[in-house]
Amino acid sequence: MPLINAGIVPSGTFQGAAHGATISVIFDDSAPGHGPRLHRHPYDETWIVEDGTVTFQAGNEQLRAGAGDIVVVPPGVAHKFTNEGPGRSKLVCIHANPTMVTEWLE
């Protein structure tokens, strides 16, 4: 059972394959108006919103999520999110794959 010290997770990204894990994780901390541009993965992605208000777009659907909410997007669905402010947002982004595979669409 490995313990990965927070100080060695580069840029808030944990690639599970390097540690024998079946998932990968991004610890996202975004300023108002920011977030990743439209993309998709061949596996599902799950977010846990720790702080802030975030608007998610998945396919043609949009929804607002706040602290404590969990959002799941199925494999192959184009998605992105934006921090609605006024403060920073913090999310844990769980990739259901030991390595991150991303197709950027914009």
C-alpha cells in the first residue's frame, strides 16, 4: 500500500500507473472564469467539488455544481467546466484510468 506524499504530486496531478493504481487524479484549483477547454476521454471522469461554484458542460447539457456535489461524465462525452466565482474553485478530478488520455477539442 503506497503512501504518496502531497509534496511529490507534480502540478496537482497523480498518474496512477506509476504507483500501481487503476485511477488517476487531478487536484484542480481555478480562478474565476477559468477551467479546462472542451475535451473528452475514452473512460469516465468524476469530479468532487470541494469549494466554489462551477458550471459543467457535458455534450449539450449544462449544470451548476457547488461544494459537496459530485459530477460524472461517461466515456467519450465532450466536456469542460468553468469556475463561476467569485472566489477560487477546488475540485478533485478522478480519471477512471491509470494514465490520463485526453483528446482536446478546442
